Amino acid sequence: MKKDDDYDMNFKIIIVGDSGVGKSNMGTRYINNEFQLDTRTTVGVEFFTKNININKTNIRAHIWDTAGQEKFKAITKSYYKGAKGALVVYDITRKESFDNVDKWISDLKANGENDLVITLIGNKCDLENERKVNKEEALEKARLFSKFLNIYINFIDKI
């Protein structure tokens, strides 16, 4: 049996987006399969770790959940260093959070690694009846950024 600190690969993944889009709940859902309606606002950064075995390769994912408030923006930019993946999250019921995706991706490009893989995530899909951002608009934004920045961008609208 392998020890907890025994892994073949180590990846840093950051979660960015406006405050209140559900970044922390995504982390706790992925790590602990839990969901809480009354989560508190993240201050600075929170960390999640998950060990995964893929094709007999032990991988440790360090997931950094960053604060979305403007007052923490200068601090959170330093967290981008060394990240191999970034989840840019917006709330499908809040158009402003989608409009701010442009700023988050620009920050990632300016402060992140050259080989950073970015995934655009439309969160809170359980609130479909309150949707303010349509899927076509989000797909177009993902296509635009993938061409403009010469990086790979995925689009996820449902998890």
C-alpha cells in the first residue's frame, strides 16, 4: 500500500472567478462529495488535495480556491504561479460574473504559466430557470479566447 505522500505526478490547479459563483462548493463537492448552501466567503485562498490513480500513475492534485473579491486580487495573482490548470467559473444566473470572465482570463494569461490549460465553467446549472447567460454565448466566448490567446480552453456547462 502506498503512503499518502507517495505520488508520481503533482499538479497545481487554481479556481478563479467572481465572489459567490460557487468556487468553494465546487472544490468541496469534488473532494468530499458534499454541498453546502451556506458557505462563507473565501479570504485569500483555500486548499484542497486529491490523490487520483490514472493508468497506474499516482497523481496528486493541489486545488487552490482563490477569493473572488476585488480587494484580494493583488494577492491571488501570486497564486497563479506554477499552476498547470485553471478553472474560470461564472454563475449562469449572474451576467456580470460572465462578463468578468474576460478579466480573469487576462489575469491568468499575464500571471500564469505559458502552458496553462484553462477550463471555462458555467456553474449553478441547477438554477436553469434563472439562467441569464445562454450556452451559445458562453461557447462563443470560449472559442474567441482559445483563438485569441493561443491556449486551449474547454467549456463545461454541466457537471
